Amino acid sequence: MTLCLERSLEKVHILHFLCRTDPADVARVEAKTWISTEHKYDTVPHVREGVKGILGQWTAPPDMEKEMNDRYPGCMKGRTMFVIPFSMGLVGGPISKIGIQLTDSNYVLLCMNIMTRVAPKVWETLGDGEFVKCIHSVGCPRPVERKVVNHWPCNPERIMIAHRPTEREIMSYGSGYGGNSLLGKKCFALRIASVIARDEGWLAEHMLKVLRIASVIARDEGWLAEHMLVSS
């Protein structure tokens, strides 16, 4: 797969590169993001009958299995499959978590090296331990049937981002963009991690903003951790 990197603003930023994407492949695809658990209300909150909830989408395990089996067979044909061992946190750290991502996108390979800790030492640290299984494909096997725009293979009509929290699995198909494909981001750090945290007795947050506040009444200073469950 060819990734088109153009040297941009060379006189100002020698190492500044521009990667153009397909305008049809975008972030914020909540309508195509699903979580599969045996019981619906392990995933989404209760709402009144006839009201469509907006906090997540649930699908039954057999339905998700069918959708994935309809997409993944042969999806990486003609492309290189990369195996990315990554650590969320310091490799070997006491609270770090490990994931293994399979992908056919070299953009994902490059960006996961920036956003997470990718190193051979992750394999040594993992041993026979538990890890989050991440599978991603741009959904554009060769020979391509859809026109590739800006050297950015994708399949936006069939995007599906699926999570199986109990199994610690993430499956993403059709998009190469941001959190849709960099599965250590929202998929792992928010959705799967929140379940791991619940099971282990801690709290997972996708973002953490620490604000310094001054108490006018007590003339005392303190720190407020404001947890935000949305991506910037």
C-alpha cells in the first residue's frame, strides 16, 4: 500500500509532511460504532419505550458475528498485514495495559508508534498474559473495486467499528481515519478500558483535564480533576 506523504511548507518546517485522506472517510462515526454484550443494558442505559438512546449502540453477539463474517474474509488480499504490539502506558508498568493490533494500513503502523509505546519489549512483558485483541482493515483488497482517492484506501460505505468488552476484542473495518483505525485511542482507552476498570476496581477515562482552583471562601487551593468522556 502506498501512503502519499507530501513535503509541506519546506522552507519553514523541514520535517513537516502532509497526508491527504479520502473526504468520504471521516471521524465521529457513532452511527457505525457498536458494542456487543450478552445483555443489552450492560452496554446502553435504559430509555423510555419508543425513545432512541444516544449513549452508545448495542448489538447482539450473533448479529455482530454475522456482520464481521460478511466483511473480514479476504479483506487484506494483496496488502501487507502488520502486527503491532503496543503498551498503553510504560512498557511493564504496574498499571499499563497491552494490546496487539493487526492492520493492513501503514498509516496506522506509523501513528500507533507515535500514540502508544510500540516495541519488541512488549512481547517479553506480555508473555502468556492477557491483552486486548485489535483487528483493523481498510476494507479495500486488491484488485481494488472502488476508486482510491489521494492514495487513501478505505470502504466508507461498509464501515463498522465493533467492540466485545467481555472478550476484550475490537474489530474495525472500512476506515483508516483517526480513532476509527488507531484502536488504542477511543476503542481501547475508553470503551474497552472502562469495562476492564469496572472489573478491576479503578476508573478509566479517555481524557483528563486537571484544573487548579482557588477557594475564595476558605482561601485555600486545591486540585480538581475534571473527567471528560469525549474525544477532542
